[in-house]
Amino acid sequence: MSWLNQISNFQSNYIKKVMFDLMKDKYHKNEQIIDRISGLLTTETDIKNFFTMVTDIYESAYMKSVEDHRQQLQKLGLKVNIVANHESKDG
């Protein structure tokens, strides 16, 4: 295996591990596409941009879920105010 292949393999394995950690039991049904994508992401910038996209998708789905729950609670007559908890480390 050439030096370039070893580096690419490391990057590919890193992507696969992170995706496995995120997806858990859903990883295996997506393994083929993750293999293909991880082989195409060859630069550090590619990988950074890919994980930025994955994070954006995750955040968008989470916020949609929060909004859907807020709407359902409002239908029940509850007033909902969702705020982020920004506690400082000092207390």
C-alpha cells in the first residue's frame, strides 16, 4: 500500500468511525454510501466541510423536532417558551 493510500485509508476510517458513532444501529444500512463518500473526501478541508454539513443536518432535524413538539403542546393549550440553557462554568 502506498503512502498516499495509507493516508487516504486513515481519513476514510476516521469518517466511518465518526459516522458509526453518530448513527449507531442505523450505520450498517448506510455503510455502502458512507464507504463511497469517505473514499471521495481526500483533503482535510473536504472532511471538515462534510462534518459541517452533517452537523447542520443534525441541528436542523433537532430544531424541527423541537418546533413540532412546541406546536403539539400549544394545541393542548400549553404556552411553550423554549430557551437555551447558557450556564457559565462559574455558576
